[in-house]
Amino acid sequence: MDSANYIKRGSDFLKDKMILTYTTACQYLLDMLPEEISEAELQKYFIGDRRDYASVQDIYEQFIHSAQNYQSMPNIIKYDLRRQQIKEILYDFDVSRVKQMDADALYYIFREKFGVTSKDSKRNSWWKWSKSCVEAADFMSNFTDTDDFRKFVYQFDYNKPTRMALPLLISTKISGIGFALACDCLKELGFLNYPKPDVHLIEVFSQTGLSKADPISVFESIVEMAEVCKKVDPEVTPYKIDKIMWLICSGRFYLDDISVGRHKDDFIKYITNCHKDVEV
């Protein structure tokens, strides 16, 4: 894709800037691909990480997993390592039982089980996550099965404002899951219209003039980019844009266990220069 061919002047300049950014990012990612990964093999990163959930319990697990994906919490909770023990404590993720648990009591169960020695306070990551576990169970108890949950999500998938309303709603219902983590959960469940506006994407989009430096503005910008870029890539989704930018910024091709180093700063400079080349 020749990025420059899509640039034109006028009121649609921001949209053209988005197309330039997207097409340039696609080529940048291909140029930094390790030799072990072909362009065809790269496509597996864009199809969604998880669409195999079969029960409300599976969806609940994704919520509590996303709830610990905040700053240093993954290294504290160590969910992947302790999953089986956590599952036993949480009644095999039976949301009807977990929602009745007292968050403080659950916190002390976790402290004892995993030998937590950090200060006992409501700022403690374990306390915050315990509250998330209980409130996520309460939220998921509203759904009878996975189809019920899917219908709920798709009701919000009408346009950009309604789509944005869903992670905002979730963030009010589940403590510890803000807008970005709610997007992360939906994204990991395979809802491809929900990018996660994390630190990487906030820096890329705000520093290249595509959004403000806040999660909601970045979310809106990615969703709009996916819409306008259909003319150059019919397969583009907000998820795909999210993943392209994340792979460039982190350099971590995690499905292949290969790391090529971070390219975020170089990419931002490159995109900024590309924008300058086409500005009046």
C-alpha cells in the first residue's frame, strides 16, 4: 500500500492522516518482522486472542484476569501461575457463590493462602483485586449463558458513542476495572471492535496528533481509524489496529516467543515525519 497516494487536502485531512498512519504502520511492522515469521503467519495476531469461551464462568475468569492487568499487579497476583488455587478459592468461578462473598474476607483468604506480607491496607493490590473478584461475579450473575452476554455486548455495537458506553458501564460496575481494562477484557473475549487504549497507544496517537492523551479519546480515534481505513484494508478492525501498534511498540511477537526490541519511539518519530511531508 502506497501511503502517499491516499493523502489529499481539505476538511477530511484528519481521516487522510489516519489512513497514512495505518498504511505506514502496516509496512513498518512488515519491515521489522523477524525472519522466522512470514507475512501470512503474522495474520494470526489479528484474529482475536480468545473466542472459545463456553460458559459464564469463562467470561468471569477473563474479567478477573483483566482486573489484575494493571501496572505491577500481574507480578503480584501472578494469576497464570496460581490459577488453579485461585479457582478453588472462588468456587470454580461459580458467580452465584462468589458474589455473596465478603471482599474483605476474600482478601484475607488470599493473604493466608499465598503468604502475602505486604502492608495490610485498602491500597494493597490483593485487597483491590479481591473487590474486583466479588463485583465481577455480581455483574456476571446477570447473564444466563454466553449467548445472553453476547447479545448484551452487541446491543452497544451500533456506533462509536454506544460502543464506548459499554466499557464505561463496566467500569462503574466492577471496582478496579477502569475504561481501558474493560476494553481489554472485551478485546480478549474476541470482540474485535474494542481496542485497549493502553500506554503504548496513548503515546502513539496523542504524540502524532490523532487524539488527546487520554484513553477515551484514543479509543474513539482507533474506532474511527478502523472505519475510514476500510477503503485500503477491508479486513481492518479496531482490534487489528490495536495489535499492529502494540507489536511495533513492544517488539514482542508473543505467539512465536520472539522479541525484536521496542520500536515505539522510532515509530512515533517516523510517523511524525511522514505527517510533516504531506502537510501544507
